[in-house]
Amino acid sequence: MLVTPAVNAELRHAVFGADEPLDAAGRRAAERAGAHAGASLRTHTPAYAAPSVRCRQTADALGLAAEPEAELADWDVGRWRGRGLEELTAAEGEAVRAWLTDPAAAPHGGESLLQLRGRVGVWLDGLTGPAGTGGTESTDSTNNTDSTPTPTHRVVAVAEPAAVRAAVVHALDLPSAAFWRLDVPPLTRTELTGRAGRWNLRCGIPLTPDP
């Protein structure tokens, strides 16, 4: 299970990689999510969190004893870090267009989309559960000759939105361009069930009920 962090100023204003803490509204929302869904999330072990402040603070608010996981970090956008998309489009329009259309492009000097997808994909496929089962959750017993269900292995990770989108693209073997068509709102969970090469998806599930 992949959980997106609560909102902060960086997410509100589409600023790249500034690593700011949660703002007051984000902290309140994370605390509400912890009160509502924290107990169910804590049944998933182990727990991980991307190294950003907002992901660590969200994990804390959810009551998760999360281990740091660098592979779930935000997209490395090099010299664009701390700048907004609107500003960059005005100043470096051609570079931004290349970045948005070519998954191998990295005009900022950081990671390309292909590199982001590969980094997250390696982590996702490396998850290994009991009895050799990979994945965030697996109850597939198709290959069991004795009809005994495969033991369930549950992992929860508070991951940057870009990492969640990359995980979905990788898990479903989608074209890289599909990354730009995915929306993962703050404080929602995305569930990938199965194993490497055979994932099922349930996405965009809020951690708190609708008002």
C-alpha cells in the first residue's frame, strides 16, 4: 500500500523538490487521517517513508514506525529544485516541453522519467514476502499444488506522489506517457496486490471519509 503525504506549500504551488514541512492545514489533515485510518495502516508491516520532511511527518501522524526508503524519494529535478512549473515554463519553455514529452529527457540535470520509473520499479519488484511471495499484498494461491493459500505479506509506504505514479506505471507496464495522466491526491492510498509482473491496482482511496 502506497500512501501520499499531506499537502504543504510546495504541493499547493507546484514547486519542485523544496522539501518543506507540512503546513498547518496539512498537519491537521494528517492527524485526522491518523485518527481515522492509522490503526488499519499499522497492520501493514514493514512500514517505509520517503526521506522528505512531509513524508516523515505524515508517517508520524499516521502512527507508523516507518523506516526511511530513499527509492521512494521525489523526482530528482536537478537545478529546477525549488522552482515552480509556471516560472520554468516562462523561462525555459523548450526544456519543459522536452521534459513533458520525452521520457528519456532530463534537461534539468537530474533524473529522466525513465530513470524515476526504473528506480521505483526496482524497489517495488524487490519486495519479498513470506514463502517467496513478492508484493505489497498477496493472497494468490494459483500456483499452490496443495490449495493452501499463499501467506499474505503487507507493506505500507508513505511515498512522494511522483513515486506513487511511477509505481503504478511500472506495475501495470503502462507506457511512460501514462505517468502524466495519473492523479494521486494528498492523503490517499494506492493498493498494488500480487507480485512482480502480475500486479492489480486499486487507487485514489481517501484515508478519511468524505465530509
